[in-house]
Amino acid sequence: MTSIAIRLALPLAAALLPLMVAAPDRAEAADAKAGELKQYKDWVIGCDNTRACTAIGMSPDENMMSGYIRISRSGEAGAAPEIAFIVFPPDDATGKVAAPRVRLSLDAHKEGGLPSGALPLASDGDLYRLPLAAEAGPGLIAALRSAKRITLDLYDGDKKLGSQAISLAGSAAALLHMDDVQQRIGTVTALAKPGTAAADTIPPVPDLPVVTSLPVADMADPLPKAPKTAAKPSSDCMDGTAPYVAFQLPGGASLWGACASTGAYNYAYDYRLFVDGKPGKPWDAIVPGTKRGGDGDVISWLWNVYVDADAKTLNSGFKGRGLGDCGDATEWAFDGKTFAALTYSAMGDCRGVMQEDWPVLYRARKG
């Protein structure tokens, strides 16, 4: 099995727990709140404010990085689950696998199953991905009720390179939680607890909150002198760290951050927002339904901030460790006066799940 021993640089669960609070089953767009992450043994699941859910099944070894399965489903009554397997390259790989393929197998199970044969994998950065065909989904879901493990055998053409395992401990509870949040229990659409009720008994999903998004840009170097009411850099920052970062906003507004804390892979800046010629206002935007926590309990700090060059939005995120396979990530939009969250995702378990696969816990749309 592909394995990389891991050690957290800080107590991630404690850092993230204050950010993960439960969202109600029903909510109007104006009252939208972030969902919460739930852990069921080797499975993690999270749902957003539109009842869209993502469940992740991982390696049975908490200290290893290995392949995982991602099951996502939107909250609409007729939505089908989307299933993908993510496979890691072997530890001793010296380059790209020329013809990556995977064979999927289950241990003893009473019903259902998986596609047979060697299935072609698509390269996804340093990893490989297999979206499961829609017609294969029901067989897999049925098998999860009694199976305990999925084995992923990675091949380069006909040459076997190694095996990885996905634990199914917690899968039933995770899918039941998905059914519950999406109000599918007892309906013909449920994954874990189906019944005879028609799909049209499932309530419509709430509308997405609408957020104005004006372009954000990095302020050109060298930066001008920081405004008097900007925060002051801290002595806790490592030598060589930029004392200030700054972002240009429409209408002559700007956002200035002063270095507050640095570590091996997390950089915190204390931010002040300058709008309409007024003194800097401490950053106070949070994801709806969450509260800031962690070291210092300082709301005006943001971690690892950067501008998305395509979306022209501000992004921040906290890394649970240097690999970036756990933590949280938020995309922020500037509406001319302040910032508001567009998306928020998180992963509390550090077992190799890449950020693009983390459960999304909150979403808004650009207006």
C-alpha cells in the first residue's frame, strides 16, 4: 500500500472545531449557514447550505496516505450520486505511470459489486482519478452495506505496481447522514435507508445567497508606505517575512495586512480594510454560521491569503500540515464596502485528501 507516515504540526481538530457548526435542514437564502463536518470512523462527510453533501472514505490507517473514495450528491430530489476513486502513485515511482489502470475489488459482501477488469485512470496532478460510471453506482452503494474494505490495485499497463485500501468502516453512517440532511430517508432516492415515498416528497433546496463580487488585485511592488491606521507587524514573524501585504480594491479602497504570525507553512496577517477614505477597519467578515477560533481568537487575522487571478477574488486557508491535505479554505468577494464568503470548505482528517475534494460547507453565488 502506498504509505507516508504523517505527523500533525498542531492539534488540527481543536483548530477547526470552532469553525464547524451545524446548519439547519431548511433555510432561506438570507439565513444560510455553513454546515458541519461529521466523522464516522474512517469516513468524513460535510453538507452545505443547499443540502449538497460530500462523503470521503479513506485508508484504515490514520498514519498513512492512500487512495480514497469521494461520494457527492446535490440536494435536488432527482440528483444522482457522483462517485470517484482517487489513487496514489507508488512510493518508489520515479516518474509518471505510462498507462495507469486500476482494478477494484471488495471483500466478502452480500449484494452489489464493482466494475471488473482494469479500468483506465486519468492523471490528476500527482494522483490518478477514476470517476465511476453512473450505472455502476447502485451496485457499489448496495455492496457498502455489508463489505468492509475496497482494494485498489494500481497497474502500469499489465504490470502491477501496488495495492491501496479504503476502509468502509463508517460508510453506512455517513450515507445515512447524507440521506438525513437531504431529507431522503424513506424515499426511493435514499442511499442508506430507502423507502417507498416518491422523490417529489423531498423539499426544494434553498436558494443560494447572492454576493456582489468586485475585482481584487495584488498591489504592485514595491508597496507604498503603510497607512497609519494599518496594523503593526509582530515580532513573532520569522526573519525575511514581508512585514506587509496589500490588495487593491475598486473605488480607491484597499486591504492591508501586517504580519502577525508565521510558521513552517502557515502565515497569518492582521488585516485592515480602507474604504471611502476612512481609517482602517479591522477585518470582521466570517463565514455565516461559523465563528473564529484557534490561537489568539483574533477575527482580523487571515491565513495564507492570495488572489485568484481568474476569479479576482481573495482566498484564505489554514493548512493542518504542509502537504495541504487538511485544514480549511475560504473564497471571499468584495462588494464595495466589505467582504463576504463565496465558498468555504474543510477537511479535519489528514489522510491525503486533496483540497479540491474537501466537503464544501457553504456556498454563495456572484450577483
